[in-house]
Amino acid sequence: MPNPARCDAGDRPSPTEADASERRIVPDAPRTEAGDVEAASVWGFRDTAFAVNARGHVVLSGERYALSGRELPELMPWARDTLGVDLPADDLNASGYPPPIPEPRRNPAFEAELAKVLRSDQLSTDPEDRLRHGHGHTQEEMYAIKYGRLERVPDLVVCPEEEEQIEQLVARAARHGVCLIPFGGGTNVTDALRCPAEETRTIVSVDMRRMKRVLWIDPENRIACIQAGANGREIQQILGDYGFTLGHEPDSYEFSTLGGWIATHASGIKKNRYGNIEELVLDIRAVTPLGVLAHHAPLPRESIGTDVRKALFGSEGGFGIITSAVVQIFPVPEVQKYGSILFRSFEEGVAFLQALTRELGPERGLPASVRLVDNLQFQFSQVLKPATTGWRARLGALQKWYVTGPKGFDPKQMVACTLVFEGSEREVDYREDLVYALARRLDGMKAGSRNGERGYQLTFGIAYIRDFMMNHYILAESFETTVPWSEAVRLCENVKQRLWQEHAKRGLPGRPFVTCRVTQLYDSGVCVYFYFGYYFKGVANPSGVYAEMERAARDEILQCGGSLSHHHGVGKLRQHFLPRIESPAARETARRMKAAFDPDNVFGGANQ
């Protein structure tokens, strides 16, 4: 069993270590479900995928989600109408996975030394294993593994099980001129895992997923020490067994890991209540080429001059390997309630969000999560409703008539805001009253908890749709930004218009799919999340064409005062935009920080 003191001890033990050990809980390892096997060539679990059945209706396989096993008869007709193309159900773009995989570049001396500290089952040169560790989930990478190839993939995959093994690995890599690239959940959408094609050294992917334990829980101080390879569902399971939650839930939380969240400066859908990752982490341990980066004890806050641990936020694998972190934890909320509100336009919805932030700021407390989807995304959510019959179908028709008839909401303009409230029953009731009273003042219409809950449940199902649509000649991807309140609506309109223009000037088939939602609220502005897709049958180099249009969208975002990223990070996908947002001195400082942490570029993933 790992030493529970390692998470908060530097070169000397904390004076309160004995007392701390007495009050800490040391949980068992996360439970592994037999069916929890991830797919290699698509997003998600192997037992879950969208497909068209014999009736021509889309169905999600498996039993994991609320949508699973339910027919979605309106999805394909709506996609045909929205994209302006035929989309025959049997016209499939057959995947060629796996693509040709480059032969590994071996380093026998390094491997011989590694065999002294790692078992054979911790080392892999299997071609498909190496392939999976050489990419994340950008559309370009997913298209490449199905219809093209990756020019360079890791030559070896290693799976450490404790920090000491990582220390040995890093030391040997430095001695033998080997390149290391940390691997967490493999969910990034920034090309962060793509191996530099020009790298001549042996590339080793360091898969952290065996280091997934919650090392200890301190109930009195409400902190926990968690290994970096634990993913969101594992963390939720273990902490939940003892009545706690971390509260950090990015859309990818089923697969993304704590180390990845820190390395990408991540945010979760419930950040209003629990905070972004940098607000949740009290301490970090990491192995760098200079040694173990550690601190004597986790404390609520410190003023200690330059704190090098903070450089690990957003480091994207360039400084070392994060091995564990001490995080703030919270009691599982007594009550969780969903809600939804309809507004007549996106502009009215954004005005509501700004008023909500002003009136329910830190003093009164925002709902745990607030999301506003534009009209096209609202339509999309409606066609993802499973088929109904009998009284449910009649009730749905009546509700639709009431909203679009007597209430006067235009189906082509209306938008929806979904909400999650968490806390004590009294606290949730109080916040619900404030939120819905404000919505009424701004002409919003309460739309019920069922619609709110379904909106959040769909988050996990929708993640599978991109790969399904790629089979039908549709490329799609998401990208995000933050923007001040004053520019939010203008940015959304301009980015959509820019993508329509980019699509038109290339003479591409059909119409583009461009939609957005507001996902995070701040006093000074919001995070906006875009989805963009287009039909590519007959288009030469469709993935490259998509990348060109996505770069044009990012150019428009920056021109409108938006950020380069909110929570996805930079990786290699957005590197070329950095000179537009940072001064030469800032870039040179970043370069020198990299050289200080890693003078021999052992961590040569070349991100940022």
C-alpha cells in the first residue's frame, strides 16, 4: 500500500504527521466494473455507440445513459434538413482503423535499465497500444486514425504504479536521451499527445492510469490526497463512499484524470459552487528532471514568494509528471435539483445570465451550474428526445403548442437555460426562488426540472455523436473561449458568421452546423463553447479544410476580444496564436521556465 505520508512530505516529515495519520481514512482502490472498457478508435466505452437501426432510427447501444436503448427517430431527418444534404443511412464512410503504424524506434540500453525497475506487464510495444497513446480527440487525430495515419507514435508505453518508479524512469530517460510524454485519460482536444514528427529520440508514453488511488481522506479538514491517474468517476466513487465530493466535473470526467485537469488548467460544469481546478488544489507532487517537486504540508493558503508548484497548472506535460495532489473536498450535497428556463432570444438569455451573476454573486451564491444554449443547440436537444407514444406524446404536443402558441415563443429564436442547484434543502429552495423570480422579471418561462435534468444527462451521450456522424461524412468539433460580458453576444454572432463565410467561399456542400452555448459565469464575463460541423463527402483533404476553418474561427474570437482558451489548453493546436496574446518577454520567460525545469528537454511533447 502506498505510504499515505508521501503526498504531503518533502525531504523531511511534517511535525504533525503522526496526528494527521490518525485522523485520515485510507480507502481501498477504486472498484473496477467488468464492462468499463474504453473504445480505441472512438470516444467512450466500447459497449456504447450510436447506430442506425433497421427502422432508420438512431439508437445508442449499451445501458449506461438515459438515452441508451431509446430510439431517436428525429435525429437523422433533422440533420439532413439542418445541413442541407441527403445523408442516406446506408451511405457510410467505412473506417480503416487501425491505420499503418510506424515501427518503434528502440533504445536497448534504456529498455534494459527500465526492466530492472518495472515488471514486463508495465511495458508495452503493442502497435495499437502505442497508437492509442499517440493521440487525443481532436477531429484531425480521430480522422487520421480512421482514414489516414499518424506519422509518429510512441515507441514504448510504460505504466508506473508508484512515484518511485517514475523517479527511476525520468532519471534513466535523461541518462539515455529518451523523450517522455505523460498520458492521463487521452481526452485532450489540443493535439497535446501528438508526437512531434521530427523527434528522433525514442518516445515513451507514461500512462498514469494505474496510479489511481485516493491515498487518504482527512474528514476533519476536508482534504484528500489523490494520485494523478485517477479519473473523475473513480474519484467520485471513492469520495462518495465516505460522504464527500470533489465537485470537479468537466464533460470528460468519466475518462479525464486529476493530473490532466491540473496540466490543462481545467474547469468543470459546477465551478460556480466548487471552483475551478486551481481553486480546488492545495498541494501538488511532481517528478521533474531536477527531482521531486514537493512541499512540507498542504495548507489553506500560503505567501511563500515564488511558488513553483503553480507553474504546473497549464504545463501540459512540459515540466514533469504530476504524481498526486491534495485537494479540497466537500460533503455530498443534501439536495440536488435540476431546472430550466426558456427565453425568447439568445440576447435575452445572456442578459439574464449577467443579471443573475450580479444579483446572486458570491454573497447569495449562484446555482452550481448554469448553461445557456442558443436556438440551434436547443433544437438539437429536442431531436435527441427519445420517441414517445400514448399520453406522453400527447402531453408533449400540448406543451409545445402552449409554448409556441399562447406564450408566443418563436421555435426559430427561443433558447434554453439549464440549471443545477446543490446544497441543503433550505439553501436550494432559497436559490430557486431567487433565480426563478429574476427569470420572470426578464420575461423568462420556467420549463421544469425534467428538461433541465435531461439537458445535463445528454452531455455524456452527445460526446458519442461526433464519431457516429463521422461515419456519415460529417466532421464536427468543439472549441471554447472566454469573453467579457460587453462583447459576448457580438462574439457569438461574429464567429458564426465567419464560419458561414469560410464554408461558402470554399464551395463546400450543404450548410455548416454552427452553434454555441454559454457554460461558465464570471463577474467580468463568460465562457462560450462552440460546436462546428460540415458535410465533407467529395471534399479533398476534409480534415485539413476543417482545421483551416477552425483557425479562422479562432482568429475571429481573438479579434472580438475573446481568449485563446478557457479550459481546453493550448497544446500544439493553438501554439501559433500565442504571439498574438503574449508579449515577446512573456514568451521568452515561458521558454526559460521550460529550460529551468527540464534543461535537456526530456519532456519533449512540444506543447506551447
